[in-house]
Amino acid sequence: MRAVIAALLLVAGVLAWQLTSEVKKNSQLRGEVEQLTKKLTDKSRLEGLQLQEKCAEQAKKVFNEFVSKNAPQKLDLDLDN
């Protein structure tokens, strides 16, 4: 009977050790996921800002081209005659 109790205690100890190891490993992995999520969020924001900047530059270029093509021509009127 003592041998059975000793074996059960040994099994319980091994299982407790494995559980502790898994909890530690999960905690580390959770930290890594949080870091990667933050990096991805930062990268997405940066890419969004870069895209907005590119869009603004393109819009300015198109607007300037439109204005230069569609602006009324200056007329040289000789008002003295």
C-alpha cells in the first residue's frame, strides 16, 4: 500500500512539475504574442501614414495639373485703344 501511495505521490509531483513548466511556457508565449501584436500595429499605422502621404502627394499633383490646364488664360487687353 505504501508503494502505491509513493508511486501516486511521485506521479502527482511529476504532473505538478509539468503543469508549472507549461504555465511558464504559456506566459512567455503570451508575452511574445503581445510584442508581435504591438509591432504589427505599429507597422500597420506606419504603412497607413505612408499611404496617406503618397495619396496626398498624388492628389496635389493631379490638382495642380487640372488647374494649369483649366485655368482661364490671361488676356492681354489693351485698354488704351
